[in-house]
Amino acid sequence: MSLNDEREKVLRANYTAFNNGDIDGVLENLHPDVELIGADEQGQLNEDEAWRGREEARRFYEGVRSEMGLQWIEIVELEFDGDAIVAKVFLHGSNEKSRMEGAVPAVRRHVFEDLVIKRVETYREGWALPRFDD
């Protein structure tokens, strides 16, 4: 099995754990110093939407399930990009506070260190992904 295959397996396990409400299972796939970062409406990474480390990641994932009403994530397409996997996804849920109902398209870029996810960048404006010059 190639490194990309193993990373894809970790990524899919991560989404399966989230979809099953298993936050501990999600955290198992994250680096201890993980960074979860959202993007602003122009697609630029937004430090105001940043969570660092597993404890902040726990609060983030618990919050999106309860406060934002995000119930499950559907993977539509995966693309390998060096040490990253870019996932086009639908965020499924419904919540008046978050003004989200139905399926919202997003792009998530997952940067790996070995076989754990070190960074997740989420872009919620359609399925357009900014160019990266890493």
C-alpha cells in the first residue's frame, strides 16, 4: 500500500468517525499540534477561525456538531497534492444560528505529517480552491 493510499485511509476514517459522532476517533487521526483553520469570504485563511492542538480541535468538532448543526460530511472527490489531500465535500446539516440548511459545498485541504493530519484548511465558498505555493 502506498503512502497516499494509507493517508486516504486515515482521512476516510477521520470523516467516518465524525459522521458517527465519535470525536475521540477524529482526534486519533490528528497530530498533537494540529491546526484547523477556516477561510474568509475571499478564500484567504482567517486566523480568527483557527484552532490549534487536540483540545481546541475537540472543542471545534463538538461545537460544529452541536452549535452549527453540522451532522455529517460527504466526500465527493479527493485529490493528492504532495503531503496534502484536497477533499471536495458537502457539509450536511441544518441550524438557524449558522444559517446552514441542506448541503453546503466546501473544499478542505488536509496536510499530513507521516500518517496523521497536521493541518486542515476549510474553504466554504463553493468548490474553488486557491492556488498554493508551498
